[in-house]
Amino acid sequence: MNEHDSETISGMLQQRGYTQIPDRETSDIAIINTCSVRENADKRFFGTLGQLKKIKVQNPEFVACVCGCMMQQEHIINAVKQKYPWVDIIFGTHNIHEFPDMLDELFAAREKQKASAEKERADVETAAYPADRRGYNIAKHDVRSAKDTRVVRVYDDKKEIIEGLPAKRLFRHKSFVNIMYGCNNFCTYCIVPYTRGREKSRRPEDILNEIRRLTQDDVKEVTLLGQNVNSYKGIAENGREWDFTDLIYALQEVDGLQRIRFMTSHPKDLSDRLIRAFVECEKLCNYIHLPVQSGSTTVLQRMNRHYTREQYIELVQKLRDAVPDIAISTDIIVGFPGETEEEFADTLTLAELIRYDSAFTFLYSIRKGTPAAEYGDQIPETVKHERFGRLVDIMNACSRQKNAAYVGRTEKVLIEGVSKKGSDTLTGRTDSFKLVDFPGELSLIGQIRDVKITDSNTFSLKGELID
Ligand code: 5AD
Ligand code: SF4
């Protein structure tokens, strides 16, 4: 979600004639887009923000901007205002569309400040002040204080969804598409409902039009984004309510679109109709990210997840019965408050049983303002780390095995670009979202081609093009 917000911000800057450069030190504008989901990001944010001061000292015209989920939290904005006075623009997740206006406002305020500094300088110079006093007044205005010109816009989630914003895509042939914003689930560890607000779905026509436009611009694959896409409820122009599966069936009919993915999907809301769509919609990829968070029913209850271990296992079984080779990934939190060794063992056995293709594993991180932050029985960091290590070993072994099973198979790969490994190696994804590297010509980028898998490791596959 944040990455896609960054694409929108880049798109707006591109429209104004700015280009992206790799070197922050020589930039005219830097924007830090923040995530508040875990504490680590908080720490990195304040570290990075500190580094921006150096640029500001070198170049007083530099514009320092901060945005994203963290800016939806009052204590963070207050900390930025008090401890980082050189920050010029602060905006929240609901104000992204206003960024160009905020830049204009900042530049206008700076001009005004400059003019009044000039005037005062002239007044001081004509007045019979002692030289040291004059110097003091002049210096005060030469060092520009962002505080006087700073632009801050942070709303809550009451405003309408803003349509039609540009985006500078990270990839030419695939794109993220937001279908909804916010979350109503209030998992007890999670800050998102407080920062991103309540669920709001885009109109189906707006989504379809955006995707049709994207396909005309060479996009072959879309990933539909929402905190919980399964609770999508879009009201069409004719008043009819669409659910998520309606959207998938409509996208199946979009010319030029070849692949549909989505994330994220809450297990409690995954419908039988959506499982059927995996079978009936050939464009819907054989891959699902289905966060389990914990394998223990009692922990799941304390997390407010609304499903049991058994229900989750049953759901995965249903998916696999319908689509036998579906790839499944997950999110797991280790060391949720009060997690006993037995409860953690339930997560390990669940991981062994499900055999995920890949997993994002997280140490539980206290998020101020969430119910779990107030739970008394927080788990010591050492215990969390030790459990984390055990879980990751199982997850990685499983990913390795799953990937090894691909060796010898021929897979359809959407060729996304050049691999990090070198310019003569291309990279792409299988239908099941496995990353594959293989030798090939740049002209193939954007095509879906057959690739024979020749080797595998924990996180990716290697292959050869088949003509
Ligand atoms: N601590 C650790 N992980 C968290 N996540 C969300 N909140 C927290 C937290 N407080 C994880 C969940 C979610 C993923 C995006 O981030 O696993 O699915
Ligand atoms: Fe957070 Fe739960 Fe909503 Fe996901 S479903 S964003 S974990 S509250």
C-alpha cells in the first residue's frame, strides 16, 4: 500500500517536471513515505530524517517532506515538529492528492518570507543601528526557518476517495491498483485501522476504467490492493453493490489484461465464490497471500482474528481441493503478548502442516494505541528472537522444498525486467508468484513466455527460455 502511495507521489512530481534521482544529497526535494506497522520503521524514519538536515544546511532551497501512516499519529507529528524544525511539508495518507498544492503553498510562503526579510534588511541598513546589531538581524533572516513556512495537512478518513491521480509505476508491465482503503478489523496488535481509517471501497467503474487504461499502457498484470480485499463493497453507478468476486469476474473480461492478483485477504472473509473464481477465471493467478498470524486458537482469539486454527486449516484444504497447485504465502507474528511455549508450538506445527510457499515472519512489536500494547504479559525480546529463529528455519526449509519441486517444470513467466544478477539475465514471475531468473534478450521484457525451471533455492528459481 505504501509502495503504491509512493508511485502516486512520484507521478504527481513527474507531472510537475521533476525527475527521480538516485542521490539524495543533490536532490531538490526528498520525501520520506513512512509505515507505522512495526516499530523498526519508526526508528529508521527518525534516523533518515536526521540525515536530511545535512542537505538543508548545504542547500536552503531544499524541500524536506514526510508523509505516510506515521503522520496519521499525533504523537509522531508533534515529535517531528519539535525535534526536526527543518521539515517543510507534513502530510497524511488521506492528503496525498494535495501534495502539489502543498508545494505551491510552501514556495509562495518562502517567497513572502524572502520579500519581508529583504524589506527588513533594507530597513535595518538605513537605520542607525550599531554594526553588530545589524549583523544579528540580517543573519536571523538568512537562515531560513522551515517552521514559519511549513505546510501541514493531515485529515481523518471522512473525505471522499480522490480519483484520477497519476502514478509513476515501479514496473512497466504490472501495476498495483487500490480497490479499497482502510480497515475495520481491529486486530488487537495492529495500528492500521487507527492510521488508515475505516474501510472505504472505490466504485467498480472507477477501478475498471483505471485497469482498462493501464492495459492500453502495456500493463499485463494488476495486483488489487486493500487491507482486506474480501470485504470490498463497491456501489456501482446503477446502485448495485459489488463484492470482491464480482470485480474479479468483471476483470476476467478486460481485453489485454492477462493476470490478476490481489492482497491482502483476511481468512475470516474468504468466500466459497472466490475459491470458485480461482477455478473459473483463468486470469486469476494460482497464488494467495493468506495471513494466519498464529497457529494457536487462543492467541488468534486474543488477536481478535475471528477464526480458529481448525477453520484456517479447513480453508486451506478447500483452496487446495479446488486449485491443487495454488501457492500460498502468509504473515506470522511471533511473541504476541502472553504467547506460551505451547501456543508457539501450535504455530510451528501449523507451519509444518500447511507447508507454505513463503512467509513473512515478524517479531511482535508494541504499537501505542492498540489494545495489545496494554496487555500486561509482554514477551521478553530474547524469547521472541529465539522463537523467531525456530520458525524461520521451518519456513525456509519449506520454501526450499516447494521451490525444488518446480525443477524440470515449464512455467509461464511474465518477464518483468533485468535481474539484479546482471544485464544479461532477465527476471520474472510465474503464475504462482515465484521469482525466476534466466538468460535472455531485453526485447522480451513485458512478454509472457515459457521458461523451463532448471534450478532452485529458498527464495527464487533459475530457468531457460523455451522457444
Ligand atoms: N507487530 C508485528 N507484526 C505486525 N503486523 C501488523 N502489526 C504488527 C505488530 N504490531 C504484521 C502482520 C500483518 C503484516 C502486514 O504486519 O502480520 O499481516
Ligand atoms: Fe491490521 Fe488486521 Fe486490518 Fe490487517 S486485517 S490491516 S492486520 S487490523
